[in-house]
Amino acid sequence: MAYLPNIIFLSILIFSVWFFIKNIRRLFHNINLGKKIKRNDNSSIRFKRMLKIAFGQSKLVSKPISGILHLIVYVGFILINIELFEIIIDGIIGSHRIFAPYLGSFYNFMIASFEILAFLVLVTVIIFWSRRNILKIKRFWMSEMKGWPKKDADNILYFEVILMILFLAMNSTDSLLQEAQVESYIKAGSFPISQFIRPLFHGTSVDSLIIFERTFWWLHIIGILIFLNYLYYSKHLHILLSFPNVYYSNLEKIGKFDVDNKIKNEVQKILFPEEAIEEIKSETIDKFGASDIFDLNRVQLMNAYSCTECGRCSSVCPASQTGKKLSPRAIMMKTRDRVEEVSSNILKNKGSFQNDGKELLNDYISTEELWACTTCNACVEACPIEIDPLSIIMDMRQYLILEKSAAPQELNSMMTNIENNGAPWPFNNQDRLQWTNE
């Protein structure tokens, strides 16, 4: 019976890791529903960008207040979870603060640092919650941020508050048991923050303190494991995906669009028939542009899963600011929702997709949204982790034009004029300069 807590802990840990790996495998499967794309060039440049933008948070500080607050939570999350290794080892073998004898006085400094960071994270999360729910900053209250997205954002903040309080409460009762010289509670660690919680437990018996400390310990580690597995269902998946998302982001200059070489080759043949143009050998294209997630590439699908739903893209979008239906953030959220729907369909049908009569276009993203885009790239520049909503918009526009001939009337008129007159205006070559006579 002495080893029962360790067996229970190990069972919970194994199940949590198994469930996490299962979700990560599903994530890879979902991203791989997209088309392959070559983004392995310039590895040194990509790695440096990843360190600067994803790890260094360089684009977040463009909004100093939220950027600094996010940096505190980010650093706190990374450093405080170092103690997670100790907790896991203690849970498996039944030890207590196993690293303390090996780290000496540095262990005291480390625990003190964790506590200060935990307090700062706690204060920061409360500020974040207030910005969302009391100040009601506009980008957090746009139409797409209702229902689950709104609840998810708040759930994350509640999770972090509870985890930090449990961490400090655990240390507080632990320090009291150390002072009481209870067997197995070795004297280790410095507690500059949790000491202020200790008065809540003054007068409590040693047996009750042990129950409190063990309860806080179990709730803290189980809470972390629940949070780990909640990531897949949350916008906080960017904790894992922001790094590969930045690494595989587009290195071309902002505003430069991809050219379909097959179309380019055919146009060149028409315009310059006298020039010998080498045939481009590539697989036959059976569809131009994108109408569903299968037509998008894997980086675009990873973009959808990486979206933090921070709304920076939509807050700078001129179409969104002027009341148009378009929201770049909504484009990414709808793409992710469609991928999840397709993924569930495939799982339900044992590995094959059964046509459900739906597509990303029209069923999730309307043509009104697509044509509201000015292609200014403000959303791409604003994103803190290099997500590119514009690439999805342009691929779906290409489908509408080349496959459905469904461009707006103004655009159709312009293309007809270019075809007939060699210019966007409805004048033939001879009449172009008539305006100079007036």
C-alpha cells in the first residue's frame, strides 16, 4: 500500500502522455490533409527568424502593454514548468524535492524565482482578464469571438490563475511542514511570496497540513496535465505550433504573390509565339485555386491551427475597420473549424472522407468576405507569429475566377477590357488619348 500513490500518479501520467500524443498525431494528420509545399530552403534564415519571432516574441512588443504582459506569462510558463520535472520524479519514486540536495543554495534561488514569476503571472492574467471582460477591448468582442472562442479565452486565464494559486499554496504548506521538521519534508527552498499565505494555515495540525500540502500537490500536477491535453482544443495550441509556423513562413517580400507556372507558360506562348519557350514539366492541374481545405497547402492549415485569436490582424484590416464582413482572424478560425469537421468525418469513416456536401467556400467563408479584402497585407504584418490569412483569400479568389467565372462585375469588366483593349479602360487603342482634346 505504501507505493499506491506512486502507482496512481504513474498511471495518470502515462494516460495523460498517451492522450497528448494521440492528439498530436491527429494534429499532424489534419495538417497533412493539405497539399505539400516546399519550404525547406534557407534553413539558417528560417531558424534565426524562429528564434527572433517565436522564441524572442519580437513582433508582440509592437503593442507594448500587451506585449510586455504576454512576455511575463511566457517566461513564467517556461521557467516555472522547470519544476514540473522535479514534481514528476517525486511523484514516480515517492521522493520530496529530489533536486534540492544536488543544487544546494541555487535551489533556494530557483524556488524563490519561480514564486516571484508565479506572482507576476497571476497579476498579469488578472490584467488580461480585465482587458477582455471589463475594459472590453474591441478586438476581443468582434462577432467571431462569441460562444466557444470567448469561453476558451477565459478558460485559459482561469486555468493559469488556479495553477499559480495551487503552486503558491503548495509551497506555503510545504514550508510550514519543513519548519515543523516533519519526516520526509527536507528543509529546502526559499518562499518570498507563499510566506504571505502561511497565516491562513496557522494553528493547523501537522496531519491537516500534510493533507493540505498533498491536496495542493495533486491538484497542481493534475491541473498541469489537464491543461496539456486541453491545448489541442484551444487557441493555446500556438504554444506548440508557433515555432514551426514561423520557421515555415513565407520568406518572400510581403505583397509578392505566387505565380502558377503552367498559366504563365500558356500566356507567354500567346504573347510571344515567336520565342521558343521551354515546356514546364509538372503534374496536370485538375483544379485552380481552393474551394476546400484539401486545396490548401500544409502551411496554410498549420496557420489555421496556430492562430492565437488575438485579433491584431482584424484590428488593422481596413475592410474590417470600415464595417465590411471580412475579418482575417475569422478566416483562420473558419478554416480550422472546417479541418476539424473533415477530420471527424475521416475518423468516423475509418480513414476515408465521405462527401458531406460542404466546402470551406460558401459553407464557412462567404464570397462577400473574400472580395472585401484589399490585399494590403496589413494582417500578415500584424500577426505576431507570421500567419498569412491573405494566401487563403487569394487561393479562394483564384478558384472563383478561374473555375467558376464568379468575379464581381467590376472585375469582369476590367478583365474584358484588358482582353479586348489591352488596358483596364473601355476605350480602344485609337480612342485612348481623346481626353487630351478637352
